[in-house]
Amino acid sequence: MSNHSNAARDRLGVIATLRERHTGEVVVRHANTTREVAAWCDAADGDWRVVTLSTWRTIYADIATSRVHPNPDKGTYTAFPEPEMLGVIGRLDLLDGSFAANEGDRKNRRRREHA
């Protein structure tokens, strides 16, 4: 599957790992689109947040490359697809709090690397 098209994603869908914010319960759901994941989060009981979103493209990228990228000015950074995928549909509010924690870790690591 070397064709990076929306048609392939539409056929294969999205696998979402979701965490309920208050209980910590984790579920994995398959959906056709990121919008469908968001709709499930809105309709389900509780306050569900996206921990991971995987498509055939993100899985392939994880196997073929690294999410860790060097940046001479800022140290290294880790690229996560979830903020971009949820941002496209205007639903960054569904990002799990672990993304904020990861961002803080990255900023602290950069500061240590440049100290």
C-alpha cells in the first residue's frame, strides 16, 4: 500500500485508543473516520479523550521511520499524528492530557540539552 490516499484510509479506517478522563477506563474503537471517533466520544457516557489514533499510514510511518526528529535549534522533538488529525476536524479538545505532559517533557529536555 504505497498509495498515501484518503481512499485507502476510508477503506481501512481509524483505530482509536480512548481514555475516560475521570475513571481512567481505556477502550479501543475502530471507526471509518476521525470525525466518527469524535462523534462516539461526544455520544458516549463520560468524558472520553483520544490517547492514540492509528491509520494504515501512521502505522507504516512508525515502522519505516522514527517519530523522534533532530532539530539543531531546539534539541529533539517527537512528532505525534493525533494533534494534527484532530486539528483538521477542529476537535483538539479531545486530546488526552498525556499530550500536554509529553509537551512539557519535550520542552524541559530541550532546555537541558541547551544548558
